[in-house]
Amino acid sequence: MTNCLSPPKPVHLSTSHFSSKPSKPRTNFSLDKRLLHLCSKGKLNEAIFIVQNKPISVKPKTYTDLLNSCIDSGSLELGRKLHSCINLSNKKNVILETKLVSMYAKCGSLLDARKVFDEMRKRSLITWTAMIGAYVREESWAKAIHLFYLMMHEGVTPDSFLLRRIVQACANAGDFKTGELLHSIAERKGFFDPKIDTQLADSLLSMYAKWGNLLDARKLFDEMRKRSLITWTAMIGAYVREERWVNAIHLFYLMMHEGVIPDSFLLPRIVQACGNTGDFKTGELLHSIAEKKGFFDPKVDTHIANSLLSMYMKCGQLDLAKKFFSKMAYKNLVSWNSFISGLLQCGEKEEAIRVFDLMRSEGLEPDVFTWNILTTNYSEFENSNSKFAINMIKQMEEQGIIPDVFTYTIFISGFVHNNKCKDALQLFDEMLSSKIEPNGMTIASIISACASLKSLKEGKILHCYAIKRSIANTVLVSNSLIDMYSKCENFEDARKLFDKMHERDLFSWNSIIAGYAQAGYFSKAFDLFTQMEKLGFRRDAVTWNVLISACFKSGDLDQAMDLFNKMERNGTLLNTASWNTLIAGMSRNGYFDEALSIFRKMQRQKFPLRPNFVSILSIRPGLGHLVCSSKVREIHGFVTRINILNDNTRVMNALIDTYAKSDQLDYALSLFRALKSKTLISWNSIIASCVLHGRAGTALDLFHQMKLEGIRPNNTTIFSVINAYGIKGLVREAEELFHTMSEQYGLNPNSNHFAGMINLYGRAGRLKDAFDLLDKMANEPDDLVMSALLKAARMNGDLQFLKLMAEKFELESWSPQTGILQYNTYALKDKDKVDMKYHGCCYVEVKNKVHYFANGEVKNDLVTKVSELTEIGVDNGLELRGVNSLLDYFEEKEKIGMVHSEKQAIAFGIFNSSGYKCIRIIKNGRMCSHCHTFAKSVSNLHKRVIVVKDSDCLHRFDNGECSCRDYW
């Protein structure tokens, strides 16, 4: 018992025991500390080598730190070694496995990350966040969204941090359904509370904006209690992407009102909106903000300076743009390109070339984009052609710039747009020879060239080429092919292509409908128009305009107006083209007053439904006659108010021609002299106008001036000049021009030139030369030439020649105009056998009102006044019977109590208008010698200018002389 109760013997431990076997906790602490110390010194490789020898001895926390070091260094190989050690240590937990997923993902091995993820028995929210975040970083949007659904299936709900990443994936993948689900989750969880997360709302806003869903984006924007700069940037950026420029600018002012200032990222987008709306005032405000914030420092951002430069150009502030460009501290290639492009768009061609040369002199060589800018603009110039394009491309190659498919495509599409389709085809051949593969846009453009030329053979070859390139079934190329086949009136192939299209857009429908409509197949066009609505395709203004135009073409004006009125009722907004179609249709059908009425109504519409240059060109045909002088001035006043004269040569040319035809040549000449850029059409119009008014000297002066300015004449120019020589009696000069035109200008004489020469010989009394000229014609003389011959014989009183003409040529083969002359010829042989019904009439404008006088409508008071005027004329030496009296048989048939309709019109004008007013008359037939002599007498005795436009020419009677020189 004593032994049992006695105290235990003390145990004596030697010091050697402590030194050889230290305690376990102290050993672990030293190893972990040492490993972390090696990591901090950048010796991760050495640390992992130690771990490989003692994997069991390392704590899980240390493994986590080591994995972080692998992530920081991006070392996938060391990470894998560490993963092996973790497996050997048997110390896996959720935190460590999540870190492994993150390490593999961030080191670029998504497969390894997903493998670890899939092998995990338990996953936390952080694990899901790591894996989904990895897919988002790698832009694997679909996989990220798929994992989100797996996560929800396992009962794990994302937090606001993870939601932002999944929202980003939905935005880029276009997954609307999942995006709306995420929005609802965010609302239920209260993640829109600014105290929790303000960034999630920004992400959702960006998602809606990226989809173009501006309604939901703006709704969310307006509901946000707190809006950061990121929020404003997302919303304004969305408006800019969708080209809602006005909304973007309005939001900018709201943003400033809330005290938020745009940064260097947002500011260029607002500047872009200002440029596209012409909002120069806001643009200047943004300029001042950029200066105050120091955004012009090239170290900060050159993009802002470039966007401001572009804005000044688009707002038409060319002087300010030049000043701003010269003051830019740093100009990169984008700056130079933007400035050159703006100059070219403003028509400053020479200045653009000077800046281009200056850029190169400063050591900055143009890139392919610079050359493409020049290409885009030069392809629209009148003197640009395929040779010019090829030469420009060679210049690029000499500078070490390789022309790409865009260079060729820009030139080709530019040529097609400017009706230089043959040049487009030649350049396309050159492109293929240069081994440059055309893209879909190139093929579509060149097919459009074939459509314009109605070249079905080349179009079919291109169709085969598109099939070989596997691009024939694309919507862009298919639409061009349908348009080509339709314009070539190959509707079988056009319809076959249309029916086989898997995907059709609005242009597909419009092309096939327009093809049928323009060819006169109105019922087929209307059937497709109806079918389009049944299949759910919303018809746009183009669709309606095509049908309206077809109705006018078929003469069904009531149906055209009915369709026009139905447009807006069907929810289709009328556009400017709709009104222009209506105006052009009325003008083409001769309803000029209705066309002008529609034009005036159009002026009362709100912007942008105001008349444009097309409206002016559409209404012009109805104004080009004598009784519309006041209306021409009305149109001129309008185009001056809307400021399109200086920018549109076509409108100026149209006004020049219209003023001249309405007997206002001085106005036409003034407009021509004010025209900055005179085209060949401008010169031809003014020269022909001067000839029409008998001002041959002015016409010849203009011709010489035109040649001095380097403008090459065409057939129309030569025809007008020959007529001018004829009026002046310059036979030798005309003969020299006629015989050398082929050598000098590369132009072969056509029937117009022969007719002009015959008129010239007729005026000179050289009928034999006129008749001999027929032998030099390559083809049989047409009615224009025959008319000139008959007129020459008629005006020279050569009855024998007229009888010869009557026997040699058959009456039925000529136009009504020539027929009238030939009836007079037959009348010389046997008047009793001639019976041609001719209803003569004329119009006169007095006090801005048009009065009508027709054959058979006798007005006794006017007959009396005509008699008075005739008696006064006879008393003053008037001789009503001249050399041509026997040759006026046909005109003599037009009698109203022995008084012709134009005599009544002249008398009405004399006695019902102010003494200084010009009397303007339009006659539907040739003016006879009696009336011609009568008009000369009245103009001389009453000192009035009388202008008569008959079927042959324009007569301007002044002081007893006529502008036709008594030859008509």
C-alpha cells in the first residue's frame, strides 16, 4: 500500500532531448514563415521546391498565399506543381479549391480551372464567382450564362458583384431573357440601393443600351436615385450609338445641371452629337470645358482635339476649323485625316491637297486610310474616271501603301453613285487583275453598275462569280441581283431569286416591287405590296413612293393621290421623297398648276419635310415656258431662303435654264456668272439659252471662255455653237468647226449637227450646199434634218425644191412638226387635195393671269382692236404680204374671222397691260408670216417687247426687229 501511495518518481529530461526533438507547433510556424519570406523576395520557385519535399507540413492558409503568388507572377507551371502538393497533403477545403480555380483561370488555363471546379463536392458563392468571372474575362459569354443557370439550380443566388459580371455576359451575348431575369433578381434583392451597390444599376443600364433598348434604359436611368459619371456616360453613349443626337445633347445639359462634368471619355461623344446636328453653340461650350479641364494635353487624350476639329467641319465653320487645326499642339495621323476629309467635303479640293503635302513635309506619311479618304472624295469629282483611279492607286503603291479591297470598293461605289458605271466595270477588272479579292460590298456595287447600264450579260457573269465565292445568298448581294434583273426586265430570274431568299429585308421587297412598277406591271407590284403587309413586313415610305410613282406613270392620278393620302393613315410617315414623287408625277403628266400647289403646301410642312433640291428639279419642267416668269422668281426666292443655291450646281443649272425659257435671259446670265463651280451642263445650258434668244455673239463669247477654262465641249455644245454661227452668218467658221470637230474634240457629227448646218446654209441662201450635205450623212436623214431642209427651201421661196422634196419623201414617215411643213409643200402642188385638221391656240400672260385663245373662238372686240393695230401699221408702211405669203398655206387655215389667235393675244396684251410690260405668248403651231410682220410692227409702233414661243423657235420682237432674224 505504501508503494502505491508514494509520489511518482520525478522524470529527468536531458537538454539533448529538447535540442534533437523540438516541439511540433514551433516547427510548422517556422516553415510557413520561411515559405512566405521566400515569396516576398520573389523566390517562388525555391519556396515550391521546399513544399514539394514537405507537402504535409504546410498549412492550408500558406497554400492559399502561395497560390496568390502564382497568380501574381502568372506562373501556370509552378501553380500546377503546387496543385500536386495540395493533393498529396490531403488538406483540400472549399477556400483552397476556389483559389485553385482562380489561379488556373487567371494564369490562362480555363480547362484546368473548370476541371477543378467540376471535381469540387461543395461550391460556395465565391467559387461560382471565380469560375463565372473567369469565363467573362475570356469573353466566353455563353459559358458564363450557362454556369449562372447551374448555380441557380443548386440553390446559390448571385450577389451584386457576381450579377454585374453575368449582366456583362448577357449584354455581349444579346441574351435578352436572361438579362431581364437578372434585373428582376436585382430588384427583389434590393441591389439598387445606393448603400449596397450603385454599380449594378450602371451595368444593367449599359446592357439595355448595348441592345438598343433605349426605352428600358431610359426608364432605369430615370428611376436611379444616384447617378454617377458612369451612369451618364452609359445613357448618353447609348443615344449616340443609336444616332439620337438631340437626346444625347439634351442629356448633357441635364447632367451639367446636376453638377456632373463629362470626362475625356464622354466629352468626344457629345461633341460627335453636336457635329451631326450642327449644334455649334453646344460644341463651343464643350470646347471651353475641354480647355478648362486640360484635355488638350497630348499625354491625356488627342481624341478630344480630333473630335472638336471634326465638329467644326461638320457645322460648316471652316475658318474656325482651320484656326483650331493650326493651333493644335500635337497632330497625329487621325488629326490630319480628319482635316483633309473635312476640306474635301466642303469642296476645298486644292486646300486639301496642300494640307496633304504639308503633312508629308512634316515627316508624317499617309496610311491607307488617308488615301482612302482622297479616294472617296475624288471618285465623286466630275473629271474622275477609271484611268484616274488606276493612276491614284499606282501613286499609293509608289509610296509603299498597298491598296486594299476598301480602296477599290470606295472608287467603284463612288463611280456607281455618280453614274460612271463603265468606269466602275473597268476598275473592277483592274482589281481582279491585281489579285485583290472583292468583298460583298464590292460585288453588290458592281452589280448595281450592271443594273444602271442594263447590262444583263455582265450581270449574269457576276451572279456566277458570287455563287463561286459563296456570297450570292447574302442579303446585300441578293438585293443587288434582284435590282439588276428587274432593271434589265428579266422578271423571271428576279422573282426566282426573291422567292428563294431565306432572309428578306425591306430593300428586297422594295427592289422587286419597284422593278415591276417601273416596267408597267402595276398589278403584280400591287399584289406584292399587299402580300408584304400580310407577311408582317412593315412598308416604309420608299415602298409607298414606288407605288405612287407607278400610278403616275400609268396616268392614274386619282389612284396616286389616294395612295399618298393613305400613307400616313397606315402609320407610315411621309418623307420629302413622298412629296417630291407627287410633284414630279403631276409635272410629268402636264398638271403644272397642281404640282406648284403641292410644292407650296410642302413649304408649310415642319422640318425635315421641307422642299429640297430634288423638289426644285421636279417642279422645274412646269416652269420652263413664257407664262411662268413670276413663278420662276417665286421658286428662286425659296431656294435662296433655304440656302441651297451655293451648294448645289444642279439647282443653279435648272434655274439658269428655267429663267432663259421664261424669257428672262439676263437673270440666267447673272446666275451663271455667280456660279462658283461651272460644269459642262452649266456651260451648255447658258450657251443654248443665248442662241434661243438670238444673242449669238454672247453665245460665241461664252464658248471661247469655256475653252479657256479647260472645259471640253460635247455634241450639245457644238450644236449650239453651229446655230450661233448661223444666226451671225459666219458660214466659214461653222464649216471649219463642223469638219474638224472629230479631230479637235473626238466627236462625230450627228443628225443635230447636220440639221444645224442645213439651217446655217438656209439662212445664207445656199440651198444647194444644204442639199449636198445629205450625201455626207452615214444614215438616212431623220425628221430633224428634213425639217431643216424644208424650212430652208420655204424661207428662200424655192418652190421647185419644195416640190422635189414632196415627191422624194413620203409624208407618213415624219413627225407632226415635219408633217406641217410637208403639208404646206403639198399645198403648192394641189391645195384642194390637202385636208389636215389643225386646232391652233395660244396663251398670253397678263397681270399674272394666263388667258387662252383658240381656233374658232371669235372675240369681236379683239378683232376690232387687231384691225385698228393693222390700219396703224399700214399707215406707217406695214406690208402684210411678203415673199413667204404663198408658203403660209397651212398657217392660213388657222383663222378666226381672218384674224389668227396670236394677233388676238397681242391685241389683248397691248390694251390690257401697262405700257412697259413685256407681252409673253405661247403658240402651239408655227407663227405665220402675217402675224410675224404684224408683231414686228406693233413692237415698233408701241415700243413694247413681245415674245412669242411657237413650235419652231422663240421670237423676241423689239423695236420692229425679231431675234430669229426672220428665219423660222
